[in-house]
Amino acid sequence: MMYPEQIVAPMREELTRLGVQELRTADQVHEKLAGADGTQLVIVNSVCGCAARNARPAVAMALGSTHKPDDSYTVFAGQDGPATQAARGYFTGYPPSSPSIALLKNGDVAFMLERWQIEGRSAQEIAADLKSAFEAHCAPASSAA
């Protein structure tokens, strides 16, 4: 079900104001992810409560760390269907999940948080998982190209 844009816009802005680039079409997703080098954070945003209470705040906390992905992108499940489906095509081995957060490294999933790993956990716990993944797979922000 598609929600009116005025309802969804603040949910989109929670991520875009952090510098996360929104991808609204399948072409945009493929342009950014196909053959990408380095690290890309891809957030499958959602209107659900666990996205608002846990996932989006966790991303905000994690992106404030020293180590962070080269690029950060978001697609919105239930709103931008083709973009979401295209993004999920890069999450090899993982079923569709909303919300979800993937860290890709050179085109492969290096770390994945599915809904079941987000729902019922605090934003701080999720952010700690993301920060650990960033430390393991991303160069410090000061040395990123």
C-alpha cells in the first residue's frame, strides 16, 4: 500500500538530512551499486514502528562514527517498489525484509541487519552492530577517498 507522500516525506528526510542519498528508481539503484567499489550502506526504509524507533535512529548514531561507508543510500519499501526490488537484488542470500540495513563491500554483502535483528532491539544496540561492521569493513572517514 502506498502512503501519501506528505506522510512519508518526514520518514525519508530522517535519512536524507544525514547525507544518505535516496534512490527512487531501479535505474538509480543500478547506477550506484552495479560494479561499485568500496563500501555502500543501503537502508531499506519503511513506515513501520521499528524503522522509526530503532533503524533510522541507529543509522544516525552509526554514521557519526570515525569509520563509515564510502557512500550511503536508501530505498523506501512500499513506496518505491522498483527501487526497493532492485536494491534487494544486491543482497544475495537474504530474503526481502523491511526495514533492513546492508553494508556492501565491492558489490558483496559484508554485513546485513534484517527486520528480525532490528525489531525489539534498541537503536543503541543496532548502532553498535553497525559501528562494529563499519570498523571491520570501512576505512576511517579521514582517509576515505
